Amino acid sequence: MYNDEFELTFDLADAGPKNEQRRPTLPEPEEAAVAAPPVQETRETPVSAAPENTPAPEREPGPAAEPRSTAPAAKGRTVLISGGDRGIGAAAARAFYAAGCRVAVFYHTNAEAAAALQKELPGVLAVQCDVASRASCELAFRAAEQALGRVDVLVSNAGIAQQKLFTDITPEEWQRMLDVNLTGAFNLCQLALPGMIRRKAGRILTVSSMWGQTGGSCEVHYSAAKAGLIGLTKALAKEEGPSGITVNCVAPGVIDTDMMASFTAEDKAALAEETPVGRLGTAEEVAKLLLYLAGEDAGYITGQVFGVNGGLVI
């Protein structure tokens, strides 16, 4: 089963055989024309000149000021989220929007969901993009930069998943899995980094999976792509740290989103019982972690993989 953004799938011991679904034909990429969010103008407040020959009051020396981050404050940041039309991506868009950030989301084929998100969050930019295509990424990224001015935070969340025996995976399915889940992140990171390096500030966040940490039966190609994403995160963090850019990864476990619509109530109850905290996770919980890792308080955190799985993987 293919989807247009990050998805988790699980094997249940009591579940019956799953029906395979055919991957839909992907359309040619096209840009969505959306008004850019308004940028507030700042006005200088006039300061009265001090009378001449007036001695300045003496002040006791205070403690030395701590070095300040060059990253813009939350309300001035611009955030780009791939796979941002639903699930974890949409929850992240809402979290950054509520924090006062200017937000752009990339979606693949679900234009209706993207339009609904724009209606819910006025000013959010939605652009159609197939992250597996370098040309599509370049067009979409250019549109986001022109509308927002820059990209301070990149959340690489778009992905696909499929359950299939390893011996049944076709070369085309293997390649498509790598192209979307791993090469898609490569494309967006390469496009976002030049501006971040010039500004000596930036945040890159990748969304992997607990199967990228442990491996998942009947999801070898998915697990391999998500494991590669973890490797990309760690290596890129070492390379870009001197430029003031942090790179971190979030690896969700069982997250209750619309992507689990095919799971029955009994399936979900069984998964919750297997999870140490006794419940499934929410997209909002993942989004809150992404928001924190993108903030100034996380400036000393880089190259890390954060499991949001309720203790299912430790």
C-alpha cells in the first residue's frame, strides 16, 4: 500500500492475511498557486535625544551575557514540511503555525486534504511535490522560498510504506521505496542547506520509524529506507554542525492516524496492550517533539534519534 506521506504498518500475530493493493499511477508534478502568508512590517520607534553634557548614570557591571543563537525567534521562523497534508505532517503544520511560524507544506496527490489544511490555517502555503523527483523538488522549493523568503526549518516527513514478503518485492517497488523515503530527504536537504549555511543557522528534522531502528518483517525495503534516513541524519549532523545547523531524527512507533483506518478496534487494542504505556501514540505528540527540536532551546542537540513509541522499542 502506498501513501503520500509517512506511514507505519505492523504485523499482528492474530491478524489474517492482508490483501495487497496496487500502487496508483503518479501524476506529473504541478505547482499549487496559493497566496503567501502576510509578513508583518516592523516600524522603528523614535527615541528622544538626551540633553547635551548630561553625564550618563553609573551602572554596576552585570554578569557577562551568554552567547545568543543566530536562529530567528519562533514568530519569525519559516518552516517547510514535506508530506504535510495529513497525519504527522499536518499535526506538525498546526503546531508550528500555533507557535507563530510561517508554514509551507508539500503534498503529493491529496490536493483536497491540502486545501482543507489551508482553510483551517489561513496563510499556510501548500505546494504539490513528488519528493522522489529532483525536478519536482526544485520547483516546489523555489515556490516556497519565493513566498516565505527563506526556509529556517525543514521537516522531511514524506514517505510511503508497503507490507510484502521480501522475495515478492519487485525491483521497481524496491527502488520507489528508496526514492521516496530516502532520496526524497536527500533532495530537500540539499535544497535547504545553502541558505542555512549562508545564515549560519538552521534546523533539519527527519521522520524515520522504529522499524528503521529494529527492522520489520515483511517490510524489508521500508526498514532499509528508514534505516538509511537515520544514517543520513547522523552523518549530516556532523558535517553541518560547524555551520550552526542541527540535524535530528524522530522515529515514531504506533501512531493512531487516519493511516491506521484499515486496522480494526481489536487490532488497535492488541497493539496498545503490547505497548508499555498501554495506548497508541498521537500525531500531536510527535509534532510537539518536532517543534521543540526546531526551537532555540534544542541548539545543543544534534545527530540524535528520538523514539516516540511508548516504550515499544527501547
